[in-house]
Amino acid sequence: MNISRHQSEAGSAQTGGSKLSVQRRVVTVTAARWKIKLPKKLSSHYSSYGLYLYEERDSAEARNGLKVTGIPILFLPGNAGSYKQVRSLGSVALRKAENIHNKFHFDFYSIDFNEELVALYGGSLEEQTKFVHACIKVILKLYKGQKGAPSSVAIVGHSMGGIVARALFTLPNFKATLISLIITQATPHVAPVLSLDSYLIDFYTTVNNHWILNEKDLRNITILSMGGGFRDYQVRSGLTIVPNLGLYNNTLNVVTSAVPGAWLSADHLCIVWCKELVLATVRAFFDLVDDHTNQITMDLKKRMAVLHHHFISFANKDFEDESKSSVSFSDSTATWSEIKTYKWTYDCPQFSAQPPKASYFILQLPSDEKLYSNLYCRTTNLEPSNWISGCTRINQSVCQEGIDLTGEAELLKMYKVVNFNLEKYRSFSHFVIRVSKANVNRQFSMECEYFSASSRMMSTPVTNVLSFGASVHRVLINSSGLIHTVQLQDFNQIYQAFEIYVESQCQSLHGKAADVYRFHVPWSHEDSVVATSVSSSTVIYAKLHRARPENDSSVPELQLHTARNCQYEITIRTSFNGVLGQLIRFHGAYLPTYVVANILLAFGRQLIHLYSEGHCLDFCTALNVAAKPYKVIPFVNLAVFLLRYNWFKDVWSALMLPTIDILILNEQGIFNPAISILLFLFGTAIAHWSGIFFCLLLKLLSFLGSLFHRQSIIKKEYQLISLQSSFLLIFLLFLIWTTCGAVALIFGYLLYFLKVLSLQGSVQAMKGILNLAPQQETVKKAEMSSCVKEEENGMADSLPEGPDQVKQTQQKLLSVSDVDNAVNTLKIYVTILHLLNWIVLFSAPSFIYWFKNLRYARRLDPDPCDVLASILVLTMVILTNSPSPLAKRSTLLKYTARLQLFLSIAMAAFGLMHLYRVPYFVTLSLALYALCCLI
């Protein structure tokens, strides 16, 4: 047997309890994960990975030692995800299989990726993909020799597990027939959330290009992608859209707030175990099974219909094929009633003295198409089976045959709703509403009306995004019907956010009533639904996950399912907090680039002042002088504008320059020229306050260090490359070659930080000895000049110790110069330390990944920081022993200072979506400054 028990834990499948009633006996359910024994070569090559089968003890014992006979489903965890997360799906699927007496069941497998941080380090994504391919072969081999053995698996991928599932098709020897269905949960398909290394970008480029270029060959692969909505702060739902050309209907993208039964957003982990989403997924799996093969159906249309049924328009009824949609009305005991009005309401009491029997109500299609273009019906608490049909043959007010239309209904909170455009149903003579026997002794209600869609449609422009709530737009509806629609004109950009207040007032109501409001986005399945009582005030937060496509002219709508004879006042105002949240959600990942660009501008200003004035500005002063948006943003926008012309594209290609990131963002519809200015200002603020905090921190640590260690005076002799620094350089390079570049970077950063602390303490000590402030240096120089002049004029007789006094004054003058040089050096060192902070931050993910996997491999392979670290450690060793006077005398200082502006522009152009490029720009800047110290 190649399956061995690995671990068990108590708990029920759905509710977390420990006992379930099965066939009138109490069974203690124990969830168990059984580790699949992999081939020796495979397990040795992927020693940190594993393959597991989810089972429960009672069902495992019933299957004679875990002989797998079900339909294989493979779960792929995501970034730092656990293989144990499969339990949410596996336990519910097991309960449902028991409900159908195990006619068929599912075998849920899960892969242990050792909780790797693949969202931050892309070097292991290819290895994960290859391991999944090998595991699929192992899984299918377990069923070899069985009758009707499966030839493919369905995959459920959470987070980065979804992109790994799609990456399988890029492998050279992978057969596309091995996978029939992919369901992804909060997977960033469009691009990584943070592109901290080139491996991550290359992986995404390979996967998305393959799926777009080979869309025809992959048209039989069905994909359902679920986004978590606004509660998912890790992966915004706009990234969960599967990129394709839209040539084939094999992909469904949906946000959890639009999933029937859920109607709420889910955070990044909740989307795995959310009960409503788990139930929808498991129901879809069972409806996807082919009755003849007891495997996932190969019919692409049926797969898409099932997914659409459960995740878009679930009508609270079982999925049925189109071949089963014909109905006949053969119940002779049923009563038939013809409704001759265009508005009809039916309330059934909870108890009836009459014997239960079915009732049918028929509504004739109106002849006036202009006055009545739609039929709207909604029910509450009505048994869902075949409750509305279209009559194709009628005899004396009794329908003989018809077509079941229940599948076209949708569930909206407590209502089951249909809204038929009569133009599509003119082949029917009547609509038939059925109240089955099961509904006779239960309380329910039903409302129907014929209406003109144009008369219920209103339109209003949204408020300007810059109004910040100061202006409002109001719409007043005097409701005489059950549904109204308000179109929100000019609402198509992701940075727009509104608060929509709906206040209802009703004078008289018969019984309890409830309203349902739905914010509907026609170009994306990201609706949000709110239910409220009548005569209430409700707020709806309207925001977009995805901007409107260029070739689309539709507008978002506010659909109100209302009570009759009520008044509704709708107030629309811009939400400042919502706009700010949208900016952070869509563009917050680009802030580090602008922060570092601001620091580079401040560094350039310091170098310019050092070259021209002989002394250096402090960081905050230099930042206030140099950090101006007009120095960077216009040049990036000019390049974007010129790239519209072919001649400039040819020049750009000849220079082998990469694509400007703003162009990519414009294609996604999520960027605006004003946003770059705003982000730059945010970056300036962050750099400014972080500079103040960092300076205070250095002073505090230096003061605490002085309590335990006496600060020394800085020597006048400088040696760039000493024996000690040479050994340090060799040691850091050895760390790079044997471990990973991030380890050497962090170690070198700590040494440089200690050097800055020591310099901070030395400067304070020198100032204390001389009892001088920097601004007193001019006065001291004047006094020295006066003393020397008096001595030259023969006034030495009045100063008996004149020569000694002059000597002491000259020594003091030399000491003042030392302090000035030390202060300038400290200011440069602090700015360099600011830049190193961000380099260490960008390299931290690869360090964490290396440390987490240290027991499996001593060296990180591939290493995204090895080349960068090799250059940077050499630069840091040189800069550690390089005071400002050395750079001040260099002829390259002027050009190095001017180059900081160009590096900032390049960073804003190429480092927004490619954060891994930012450390390279910083390294080039520091290397040039180190060169100034050498030459």
C-alpha cells in the first residue's frame, strides 16, 4: 500500500463540532490526512514537499484500508498556505456524498509546499509547478486498473496555487487532458501583488503569454476565478481576472460579494473556509459529474452552465440540463386560476384547513409591447422546484405543456426573482406560476407585475471625485411598482468611490415588507447586495474592482427591489475615505518607488551642495529643496506621449529600453496622470517623516551607547582599503556564494549602521570637547584672523604668550575643520543609510525564504540578490572608510550629483510595477559615489 497515515485531528466537517448523526448512530468524526508515498527519486529531489489525501476515520475504515475509488480533486495552497486547508472542502463533500448514499464521491488531495512565501520570492514557482505535474501522475496511477478510472483531475488553487495550476500547461511534456477544471480562490492572475524579484515577473509573463497565444488549444479547460472583494487587503479582486482574448467561453470571473448566498466580501484566508463559498463549490462539483462515467463531465457548455448556476444566478434549486426543461401539467387535482390584472399579489397563510393540492396561476402576455415590456415576479419562502414556466399549449385556461423557466430566476437575499424581457418570450401564450403541495401548509408570498422597463429606468450623473462630499445628487422615486433602476452616469474609473444613501418612507403596509438593493456592474461580476426593512435609511458603498473596458459603453446601476406605494430618496455623494482607500488599494504598492526616488533627489542635492559650497545639507533640508514633482513626472509623461509615434518607438527599441510601467497600467485602466503626482507627494511626506524619525533614533541609540562606551575622536588619516576591510569584504562575498545575497546585505547593513552610530557619537563628543556649535565657526575664524593681524603689527609685547596662544588657536581651528568634516560625513552617511534601509527591505523576502528552508538547502538557488549584493558589499566597504573630504576633492562629484535626477526619473518610469529594479538604481547611485571617493 502506497498510502500511509500522517496525522489526525478531531472535528466535524461543517460546524466544527465533534459528533455527527449518521444512520441513527453517533460517530466521532476524526479528520485524517494520509501521506502518499512518492517515488524515491521524486521525494529526494523535492524533499520539502509532500502529497496528502484527506479522509475521515469512519469513511476510511469503510473503504477497506483507503483504497481510492472516487473523483480526484487536487488542492494547491498559496503563499505560506497549508495543505490542511483542504479540509473545508473535503469534509463538506464527504457529508454530501453520504446524503446521496455514496453513489459517487470525491477524493481530495492536497500538496504540502512547506508554506513557502512564493508571493514574495518567485524562484521556487517553477519547482512547485514541476512537482504538481509529478503528483498528478501519481494520483492518476492510484486509480489504474479500476473500471472507469479517471483520466484527469480537477484543481482548486488558493492564492498563488491558482497561478501554479495555470503554469502546468507551460511545461514542455504536460498533457492538457490531465486537467479538466480549475477553480482559483483569490489568485492574482493578472500580475503579482509585489514584484520583488525578476523570477516572479518572468513566471507570470510566461504563464499569461502562453494562455493568450494558445487560447484555442486550451479552450476545453474551464476556469472559475473568485476574488475576495474589498475585505481582501492582500490581493485586490481586479488582479483575479484571468487574462485572455475572450474568443472562447471557458472562463468565469466572479467576486464573492456577487456569489448567491454569500453576498459579502471575504478576506484572503476566509475565502478558503467560508461556509457559503464552500457549499457553492461542493454543489458545483457534484453537479459537474457525468451520470454515465461518474467523472467530471467533458461537456464544456455544461461545465460553464453549472458554474454560472451556482456562482452567478443560483435560484435555490438543483441544476438541470436543458433536455429536462420541458414540463407537462398532468395533475388533475390541481386548481387553475387565471390572473387578468397586470399587478398581482398572493399571500398564503401558514396553515390551511383544505387538503393539500397544487395550484396554478396563469398570466397572459400583454399585447401592448410599449406599455408592458417586462414581467417581474418575486417570491419568498416558496419551494423552488419548477415554480414558473412558459406555456406553449393551452386549452380552456389550462396549460397542457410548457417550458420550465425556474432556472432563469436568481436568488436575492430572501427573494427569488425573475425579470423577463417579453420580447424573448413571445413564443409563449401565458406564464404559469405553480404552487406545489409542499407549499400549501407553509407561509409564503408572491408578487408579479407587468411593466415598462423605460418607465422604471432613471439616470443621474455621479458627483465629481474632487468634491469630497461637498456636493450631492438626489433622486426621488414615488414607487408604484416592485422594481426600479437608477443608472449612475460617468461612473467608470477605479478611483471613484461614492456613498449612496437610500431612505424609504411608507405610509401604510400590509404585513412585514423588505427591500433589496443591488449595486450592479454590467462589465464584471462584482455586484453587492443589501437587504433592509421598509421605512429605513440604508447606505451603500459604491466602488469598482475593475475599470470599464474601452469598447464598453454600459454604466453601473442601482437596482431597487421595492415595496409598492412607498417613497424613496436616493442621495449620492463622493466618499473621501473611499477615494483614498481606492488609491491605496490600486497604487499603494508603487509608493516605495516614489519614496526612494525622493531620497535619491535629496542625496543629489547634498552632493551638489558639497561640491559647490564645501559643506553638506542635512537630509530633511535637502529633501525640501530637491523633492519637486515637476523634476520627475513631466519627463516620464513626455516619454509616454512620444511612444505613440513609431519613430520614437524605433529609437526606444534600438536603445533596448524596457516598457514604461505607466503604459502597462494604462492598458489595465487603473492609472491617471494626476495619480503619479499625488503618489510622488505621498512619497515625499513618507521620506520626510521617516528621515526625522530615523535621525531621532540614531541620536537616541548613540546616547545610550555613550553610557557604556566612551566615544573616540575621528582620525584625520583615512585608509579606504585596509587589511580589516579586505577581510570583511572577503567574508561578505563568501556569505553570498555559500548562503544568499540577502544574508550578506543584512550583515553589511548592520556593520554600516554601527559605523553611523559610532560616527554620531564621535561628532557629539568632538562638539562637547570644543564646546562649539557649527554656527560659531565663523566667529572663531574672525577672532583667529584678528590675533594673527595684531601679531604682525608688532603688538606681541602686550601678549607675553603670543606664540603659544597662536599655536593653540591654530590647533582649535584645525579641530573645527575636523568637526565640520565629521558633520558632513555624518549627513552623507545618514542619507546612504536611508537608501540601504529600502534595499534591505526589498531583499528581506528572499532572506526569509532562505532561512525558512535552511534545513533543506544551505544556499538559495536561484538567488535574486547575488549580483546586486556582490556590487553593494564592495560599495559599502569603500563607503565605510570614505569621509566627505575625499569625495569633495573628486572631479566626478559634480556629474554624480547631477545623475541622481536621471536615476529618479528612470526609477519612476521602470520601477513602479517592477520593484526589484529599484535596488539596482540605488546600487548604481552608491557605486558612483564610492567611485568619487576613490578618484
